[in-house]
Amino acid sequence: MAAMYKVRPLHSAVVLAEHLPTCMYTLPNLHRPRGAAAPPPPEEVDPSLQALESRQEEILKRLYELKSAVDGLSKMIQTPDADFDVTNIIQTDEFSPLTANGADLDLMLGKDYGALKDVVINANPSLPPLSLLVIHSLLCERYKILSAVHTHSSVKSVPENLLKCFGEQTKKQPRHEYQLGFTLIWKDVPKPQMKFSIQTMCPIEGEGNIARFLFSLFGHKYNAVTSTLIDSWVDTAIFQLQEGSSKERGAVLRSMNAALGKSSWLVGTELTVADVVAWCALRQTGTASGAPANVQKWMKSCENLAPFSSVMKLLK
């Protein structure tokens, strides 16, 4: 069968550049003979891109200059020793007297409309938490507190002085007129337990931890260094003075004597929870009589305050 018509092959045709359309972007000429390099199209630099690159180079230059300056300053600063005395930088703390009226329980504990904020503590009468009783008396100087003492069925008998550790509340007011409820239950527990919000809060265990919580209700503001020192003294008082060996107690007394040689209180210039817990631990363990001179002077300063002197009666 013969072909109907013929078409001339296009591969041998020469396509001129001026015959190509200019409405779209250009592509390399595929019909150009091999070996002939096409001239590169002229590149047009976007002004905004050029400005961005210049700005990046300027920022990197400034960063390198700052890094050099910081490296130079770091060589001028000496690394502090591990036993650096941080008590010298506590003076910037904001202490407020315990009798001030600035603290707001609603801000610290949350606002519960129409309900009294209750603190419930379980404690063993064989080892009464004296620090919590001292802080209770201090809180009574600040807030209107509805106090109560109860005995759990797990305890057969409680000394009369512990049943009256909060004293007698002569003025009976309606419950809603009080700011804080403080209930102490003498119960057979291995360590003191506290609940603030009975329905939702997990119990806080340990005399030191409860003391920290209660003392925070005074609204003191401490910096990080002071807070760490206070926590350290509280733990030392509980685990080494109250529960430690005679060797550990001797080491703690020497440390306390050194600290009290620089300040009238263990941390800073005002009474803190560290003083309360440490004083109670010394009194409860009977090691106060053999304490060094600075510790003896500090203990007298504590006992000149009414909350401490009232707890002293429980030790007789």
C-alpha cells in the first residue's frame, strides 16, 4: 500500500531564536547542535532579597562582636568556691513583720465563697509537733482562727496539756466570721499529716513540710538563695537534730553557732520557719542545755516571744 502523503522530517530543521514565543519564560534550545553552548541569560537580582542578605550579614557581624565581648568578660570573672558564704547576699529580701496585715488568705489559698478555709492535722501525741503549735500561735496574731482539738479512736489516752494545747477560746463567734479553721486530731500516725482542702488535696506529711506550708500563710517574699537556706535548716533540724545521732547533733549545733554569730536569726534579720523548727527540735530532744553560747542566746530570743513561751508549758 503506498503512502498517501509525506511530511518533511523536523529534526533537521533549524529553529531560530527570534521565532520562539516571548510570552513565557525561556528554556534551552533543544534543537541547537551539540557542542554549542547557549549563552546564560542575564540574572536580575531582586532588591528586597539583596537587602535581606545585607541585613543578615550585619546581624551575624554584631553577634560575633558580642560573643567576643562576652568571652573577654568571662575571663575576668572568677569562679566562686563551693563553700561560698551566701548569707552575705540575703539583705535584699523583702521581710515583713509577723504582725502586719498585708497577707491575703484568698490570694494564697484561693477564694471559696461562703466557706471557711480549714486546716486539719493528724499528729501522734507521743511525739507532739511543737513547731506546728508555735506557728498556730503566730497565725492567731495575724488572723481570726477557729481552733479545735480532737482525739481519734486509735489513741487510748492523751495528756491533759495536749488536749488544751490551743488554750480556751472564750469568745464563740459564728463560723463564717473566722478566716481560718485549725483542727488538730491526736491520732496514731507515724508522722504528722495535714490536709487543707479535704476533698481534693493529697495529705502533706512530715512536720517540716507542714511547717513550711503554714508559715507561707504570712505572705513573706524570699529570693531563691534565702528560700534554699531556710529549707536546708528545716531539713537539718528534722533529720539531724530531731532524728539524728549525737554526733550529727553536735555538728549541727556547731553550724548553728557559726551562723548565729553573724545574725540574730538563722537566716536573715527576721524570724523564719527555720528558727521555729530548729528551736522545737532542740527543746524536744533535750539538747538545748549543752548548746554553744550563740545558740543559747538565740533560744532566749525565741522564748521571749509569746508563741514559744506558751509551748514551753507543754514540755513541763
